[in-house]
Amino acid sequence: QSLIGAWIGPASIGDTGECGPADGEYAFSPDGTYRYTAHYEGCVAIFFDGHYVLQNDGSAMLLTMELCAAPGCPDGPKSLTASVSSPDPETLVLNGYTYKRQHD
């Protein structure tokens, strides 16, 4: 899958606007697990682990939030259906947020 790997862009989950600018990173593994990390300028970074499943024709993804590092874990639903597109191999768009592929 072209989704496998680390992607960095804006923090899109758990950002309440109270901690200043933030970067978000998704790391998708081939076994269907992922880790999301939000690095905030004025607060401690948060992360959570879960599973992802591409749905339909690959234009939607179900993300589950199964393990979250407190404090700062997002409230609300523990799963999210996100729209997904990849305009090129180096770009991933999730729910309108653009992420760039990270290389080792």
C-alpha cells in the first residue's frame, strides 16, 4: 500500500487551540496498526495507537483510537472515518489536511 510509512502535517486530532502551533504525524504499518503523534509548541506531545482499515475504493479510512497517552487524549468518539486521497506518492490528504511522506 502507498499509505505505509510516516506522514507529517498539521495536528488534526486532539488540537484544542490552547497549546499553540502543532505538527501531527501518522505512522501507518503494513499490519493495519498506526500511531498518531501531535507535537505542540506549548504543551506535552500526545500520541495514540490504533488500527486503520481502508474502505470502499480506498477513498475512506476507518481509524480506531485504542491506546492513548494521557494527559491530552481527545474526548469523544474512539473511531473516526476519514476521507483519503493521494494526489501524488509524496502527499496524503486526510479529511482535508495535507501530510507529506517522511523518509528515513
